[in-house]
Amino acid sequence: MAPDLECVSLTKRFDGMTAVDDVSFSVAPGSFFSILGPSGCGKTTIMRMIAGFLDPSAGDIRIKGRSVLNVPPNKRPVNMVFQHLALFPMMNVADNIGYGLRRAGLPKAEIARKVDEALERIGLPGIGARRVDELSGGQKQRVAIARCMVLEPDVLLLDEPLGALDLKLREHMKIELKKLQAEFDTTFVYITHDQSEALVMSDQVAVMNRGRFEQVGTARDLYYRPETAFVAGFVGDSNRWPGRVERIEGETLALRTDDGMLMLGATHGRALSVGDRVQMFVRPEAIRVARDAAELARFDNRIEGTVTSLLFNGAASRILVRHATGGGEIEVALPQSGEFADLGEGDRIVVGWSGAQGNCFPATGQDGAPDAERSDA
Ligand code: ATP
């Protein structure tokens, strides 16, 4: 079966700068695909090309195997939900949902039937007569999606649709959106700069940076098997140590960090040589804590230090530890056993992790950190 959406070498140049640079991907029917990246990386530009609001400079866009480059936006089998939902505030819910069907000239009875069915599916039966400005933020979201879904698009594009909601509602709507996608069994393409949205909802996530896709994979792939320094730094939290390779033996390397520490890490098959500049990433939860160095004897990397901050967050509590000899702080997840519940700032502590947990990448000059607003014009 042809993918619902396929972009082939999609490129968009605005005078002097390339906003989308040779991006290729395909989205399987009925799946939830997210494009995740920092502000200005080119996400919206991709969406606008798919919707037909912007012509690509090069490349092709195919929906169900057919190129849509010469198809005007209103004839493309795609629909778009925006951050500001663009519902008509003076119309009631039913008229909002039925708007596109009326424009398409469907008979009144059929519109009413489709609107009722959509209200059922979004879990809001019987509210057709309510004014949209009387609805909660979450209800408006669902109405905006229903308004698109009654038109039965092959692909629904969602441009940061949760951006305007408060945090609590956003958490709730993540789960709701995933359920709605399954309910309508339609391909969703979702763009966001919020990794927790992308990771929770998506079957596949593309991490985008500076106009290019760095990696496409499941949330687990991106978190546990990042392929680039940018992905390792952007998805989830990590300690990051820049430095230089001092020794390599098989997959194990010794890194002299810029703040003078010697740490063991792993190449994970990447071509690295002695003398190369690299960045090592270690997840806070990969680091163990003990009061006595002997308890961590099994680890290649052990650091004695002082607790500088306690970041209490229930089960996800963390501490920051400063090395006895200086250097930056190390972020460490506390075990959930509660064994370190009485730890205080200033306490002496030992942290340790195995070399295999130190994921090393060649330094790219981008430091694996999210870009600020781009300005390569
Ligand atoms: P955000 O999350 O902030 O919306 P984004 O990832 O969606 O960012 P885009 O809006 O696609 O990013 O923009 C990508 C780059 O292209 C930016 O540097 C932007 O300034 C530039 N750009 C976008 N539209 C135009 C335009 N019409 N003319 C010139 N440059 C543009």
C-alpha cells in the first residue's frame, strides 16, 4: 500500500537561506507522525508546502502515491488544525463543524448526520447548539479537529495545536489527541517544539534541525539510540561533556573533558580516532549515587563531589553534584527507593556510571544543544 504521505527531497529556499533542505520521509496509513524541532528549524514551512500554501523550490509531495504539486490547497486531500483554532466564535458548534460540508454543497440532512456522528466521535454528543465561545479550551480543540475530520481528509496536519493551552490541559489533550487519531483512523502529521508531546503521541518522530531531518524513529529509538549529537542533546535530559579522545580500544574510549576529567565512554560503532573532538552524553538516570565510593567499585567512571542543588519532583527527583576538583555540575536522577530522601545541599556524595552509558559523538560545532533562532541568511 502506498504511504498516505510521502515527501521526496523536499526543499524550500527563501532568498539567501534554505529553510527546508532536501527532506525525505514517508508516513504509513493511519499513523501518528510528528516533526519535532526548535523554533525556526523549518517545521511550519514543511506543513505549508504539504497543505499547498507554499510551493517547494525542489522535490515532490505525494499523497496516497499521487503528486499533489499541481493541486490547489482547497483540492488537496489534507486539512490543517492551527494553534489558534480559527473557529467562528459567533456560530454554534454544529455550524462550525458543518462549515466545510456546507461549502461543498452537501444536502442539509447529510450535513446534520455527519455533524452528529462527529460529535459522538469526539465525545461531545448533543452540544451542537452551544456557542463555541462557551466551550472549554479542550472542547474547542476537539471541535476544531471534528471540523476537519468531517471532510474526511487523507492526512490531517496539526501545527502546534496545543500551544495555546495551559499546562494541565495540554497534558490531558496529549492523550485525547492520540485517542482521537485512533478513533478517526486517519494519518496525523503533527509539528511541535515540545518533545513530551511528540514522544507521547507519535508512532514515528522526525527530529528536525536547521532545515534537515536528523533522525526519524520511534520515541524509544530517539531516546535510547540517538544517531546524532543533536538528537542526544535535544531529546530527553543528558549530561554533556565536550572533550578530546585520548585512547580508543574497540568500542571503548577515554575522553579528556574540557574541564580536565578523564572519563570512559563508548563509540557505539561511530568512527572516532585518538585526538578527535567529541561530545559525550550521559543520561541522569544512568548515573548511580552512593555515600561510599566502595559501593560504586563496579563502575568505570566514579566522581566524588558535593550536592549543590536538590531538584525535588516526586519520583523524578534529581540532584546536581559538583566534582571535588571543580568542573561543571553533574545531573543525577535519585533512585525511587527513597534511600536518599534526606540528602541535603552540601552533602558529600559519590556518583558512578559505566563507560557503555557514555554515548560519544563527533563534535559538530552545534554542541548538541538546540539552536537558537536561525540566522544563516
Ligand atoms: P516555529 O516553531 O518558531 O514556528 P518553525 O520550525 O516552524 O519555527 P519555520 O516557520 O518553518 O520554522 O521557518 C524556518 C525558517 O524559514 C526561519 O528562519 C524563518 O525565518 C524562515 N522563513 C519562513 N517563512 C519565510 C518567508 N516567507 N520568507 C522568508 N523566510 C521565511
